[in-house]
Amino acid sequence: MIREAELKNINRINWEQKYPDWKDWKWQVRHTVRDIETIEELLDIKIDNQHKKHIKRTIEKFPMAITPYYLSLIDINNYKNDPIFKQAVASEKELIISKCDMVDPLAEDEDSPVEGITHRYPDRVLFHVSNVCAMYCRHCTRKRKVGDKDHIPNKEIIEKGIEYIRNNSQVRDVLLSGGDPLLLSDEYLDWILTEVSNISHVEVIRIGTRVPVVLPYRITDRLVNVLKKHHPLWINTHFNHPKEITASSREALRKLADVGIPLGNQSVLLAGVNDCVHIMKKLVQKLVQNRVRPYYIYQCDLSEGLSHFRTSVGKGIEIMESLRGHTSGFAIPTFVVDAPGGGGKIPVMPNYLVSWSNDKTILRNYEGVITTYKEPDSYKATSCDLNCDECKLTLNLDDDKEIKALGVQKLLSDYDETISFTPKNNERIARRDNG
Ligand SMILES: *Cc1c(COP(=O)(O)O)cnc(C)c1O
């Protein structure tokens, strides 16, 4: 088991004393560390020359950027195994391109109707409003864009994105992402949030940000006063290891939660960082202590340069097995594989359904207890023909909302005649056509 003491930052350096502007987020951004020599200097460590040469070669392809704050969390006595070091400092292993690697594994660029928007799901869009990050995570799924000056979206591109959302009334949830949206200025962010929330069909806005983890001082009173004007606003952050939950990051989370922003967390399962049931359990428990609801654990994507971070999918399932039943239900995220090729997030978990018959479902719990749920003999499902006026349930759908079954839901629905899906280029069907 991990002892609490090991999770504490044991570095002796008093950073705030050494750098009086330490808690000024703009000072942190101005002093972003981009080379290995500065890391050695700041942490007072000596990295051997061979290793340094490898790091420099990697940075040429995948640039490095680390906030002094995040760097200060590294345990200098054991930096090679440190989860912060591994997420922040370039490694020569990033240059290994494996056979399954892809530049854009989630096909975000292909599912993009206008620059900056990825429209994958029916009712929500991903809106890339910033290409700037406080820290370049070594495991970034958008590694293809990191440090790429060409992709900084200007106001014109953002306006086109807003226009797209305005013209597509099915979009009820807009997810601001990047880059990190919280690296934009308060005024610019206020403008984007105002424009998006003024669109009548947008019901909720979300921001995905790693700022509470790598630059907690960015969460200023001024910023939270801007954010709270745009409710309902949700924020998802990205803690991967309990060590990242420090006094400063707790303070940032407190400020966000205090203005009524529901907080979630998305972690990435990373080999050598958090591929451990004890670390993950500690992480989710610390998150809920700070009013953050664990939302997703992602299987590491197939992006180029991430092969050394990838675990088996089974490791994630093992982690889920160790959480459900063992800790508070609201501390348990959903483990997902983001489908290569752009299918979206697919949840995976241990099997709890052992068997079933006509009227019995056999389930097992986290202890291995096998139980029977006897189903009612009298249940008569309400069949749906989309005629709400004749229905005993009381939804009364708006007339303007056209209901259309999609995907597997279509096969289950009563009002759609589809009974099967056949893959494109199916050889059996081709034989029919040729025969
Ligand atoms: C993750 C993601 C979303 C949001 O998915 P949720 O499951 O609703 O959190 C939306 N669009 C894209 C392209 C995504 O990758």
C-alpha cells in the first residue's frame, strides 16, 4: 500500500520564498520551462549526457513546456520514477512509432464540419478555442498539434465555429477544449462564453482544462467571477495521480466549486504513472474530497509517440473491478476506450451479468456473490410509436423536436423497422449483387 507520506512533496526547496511572483499565473507562464538545462538548474539535478541528448532529439519533434509550479512537484530524489516527471519531461521513447500509431486516431479533423469544431455526437460538439497549453502533457492525444503555431484559432475562426453552432439547432451541449481554454484572457473567454450561451438551443457549456493541475494560480477571483456569469457551466479537469492534488490545486478547485461550477475529472490510464489500483483509488477518493466527481478514465489513445504510456485494456478493467463496491459510487468514473477511427467513447467494465433466462437475471457482485433477480411476470412494456397524445406516460414531446432513432437504439425501438446493420463491403452481400 502507498503511505500518505510518500505522496507528499518531499522537495526541500521553498519556491515561494525563492520566487516572490510564484503565485502569479502570468509569471508562471512567462517562465515556462522549455529545455532540459533549465530543468536541471531549477530542480538542482544532473541528468546524464546521453539521456539529455535523447531528450533534446525528442523536443525537436514534440516540443516541451512545463510550468515551474508543476515542475516543483517532482521528487528530485527519485525523479526517474516520478509521475510528474513522466508526464512533463520529454522521453526518447516518444520517438518510437509503433505499427498501430496514428496521427489523428480519433479522426477529429475528419469529423470537423468547420475549422475548430468536431461534431461527432448528435447533440454536442467539441469546440477548439485555444491551441495554447500551460504544460504540454507528454501523453497528449493531440500531440500532432502541440506547439503548432499555425493552429492558434483567431477570432474569425472562433466566429465561424459559433456560427456553426447557431445554425445547428440539435447542438445543446458545447464543450470548449483546445489547447486549454483557461489560458485565454478573462475578456476573450467572457466573449466566447457570452456568444455561445446566447444561442437559444445551447443548454449547457463545458470547459475541459488542465489548469487546476498544472497552473492552479490561473483560477483567480476575477476568472471565477467571469465563469459564474455563464451558468450552467460545467468544468472537467485532468488529474492523473494523487500527488497532483496539492494545497494550491485544492484551493483552485475550491474557488471553482464555490461559485457553483460542477466539477468532473478525466484521467488517462498511463503505464508507469497510474496503472495501479491503489493509486487510482487514492486519486478518486481525493477528488471527491475536493468536490470533483471522477468522470472518465481513458484508455491511452493510439496517437503517435504514446506507445510507452499504453497499458492493456485489462488493466483498466482491473481498476474498475477494484473500485465498484470498494468505494463510494460517486467516486467511480467510467472507463472508456475512445474508438480509433472516430466512433467516440466506448465504455468497458467487468461483467456483472452472469446469465439470464426468460424471467431471471443472474448477477454477481464485487465480492463474487452470485444472485438471482427474479423479473416480474406481469410487466408489460410501454411500446412507443412516437404518438405521445395516446401514451399514458406524460412526456409530451415538443412538436418541433423530431425524434430519430440512431445506432443500436434503432434496432431496439418499436417505431423503426430496421432489423440489422451490415458493414460496408460485406462480401456476402457483394456475392448477392454479383450473382
Ligand atoms: C468526448 C467527446 C465529447 C463529449 O463526450 P461526453 O461523453 O458527452 O463527455 C464530444 N465530442 C467529442 C468529439 C468528444 O471526443
